[in-house]
Amino acid sequence: MPSWVPDWQSKVESEAYKFATGRRDHLASDSFRFLDDGKTLMLLAFDLGGVSEVRGIAPNVVHSTTWHYVSDKMFVLPAEVKALVTKIVSGVLTDTTIPGSEIPRALRELKIFLATALDGGKKYLQDHSTSVLHYARSGIEEPAFVKAGEARQGDRIVFVPGCYHQLVLRAVSGTSGRSEWGLVGLVIIFNVARDGRTKGGFSKVAWENLPKQRALSYTPLHSFNNKRQ
């Protein structure tokens, strides 16, 4: 077993978790069970996406001034924020309709906006972890913070009702004929880090409407990693 284990007993104020643990017709009885060997756990999870990049960010980034380590601070931000940054920067720099007298003011406002975004990225690094990954969710790259264990390209990030963190799973060779995975790490995805677990999880309606091929299937799970971040 790892030196760390997922926390299944923390109080989580989330309708999604309450719903998942409270359903008696499907989830409550079948979310977790051990196979006959007593060593393999089967669980019900929603596959959020595959890890595309992992970055260990230098500790001094969290103590840096606004305009240093821009790439690392931007790496932490969600896709929607980075898209907004690109749109605003492009708009200000290419908009030929801005009167010459207004350009200094526009540039000052742009600088303030960029500084806010970069300082926000630094704050998330301070609050959560300097080990950050990107995973592909519906074709969009989103960040998550590694809280324990490790992650590498190709691992899967999954949401399990009732677990305090999201799990990092890695494919392992198995003889059962089913897809088998090893538990290698724990992460907090960005929307949970930002909004907390009340808003950052899944509502009852959202859980019911998750794609069935990604949500309502069992996955054998082995814990085999002893590293800790």
C-alpha cells in the first residue's frame, strides 16, 4: 500500500457526494467492492481525462514578483482564463480603432489584468502544490494539483463519489480480461481548488447525466505506489 491513502471519511459538504452515497438502487451498494482475491478493489468512477503534461514548479516561484516565471504561473490557470488573457491581449495590441490618446490607458489596464492573473496563479501554487499537471477534459487542457503520490503523461484522472481528492490511475498489466489500474496519486482539480467541494463536484442531475461509458463502469484498482509529494 502507499504511504498515503485516499481519505474516505472527511466531511464533504457536497450534494454530489451525498447523492452518490445515498442512492440505494445503484451507487451505494456497488460503488466499492473487493474481488475474490481480497486485494483488488473495484470502484465506480468518472473518468475526467488523461494526463498530458506534468510540471514540477520551482519553490521560489511562489515567492517571486509578479513578472517573473510567467510561464509557470500561466500553467496553473484554467483554460477559460488563459483564453481570456489571449483574447484581451490580442484585442488591445491589434485594435486599430483605439484613439492614440487612449492607448496609454488601455495598456495600463492590460498590465493590471495580466498582473491579477499571474498573481492568482502564484496564489494557487502557494495554497495547493507546486507539482501541477494538465489533463484533457473534453478536448480542453485543465490544471490539477498533485497532493500525494505522483502523476505522469498517460495517467487518468478520475472522480469517485465520497473521496476527498480526485485519483490518479495508471494502467497496469492484468490477467482478468478487464482494464486494470494502479492508484499512483491524489490531486485536486482546479474547479475544486477554486470553488471548494460544494461547487466543484457534480450535482445530482449532472451525475445522472454523465456519459455512461465514462461513469457507470467498474474498474479493478490496485494500490502500488509508495512515493509522496
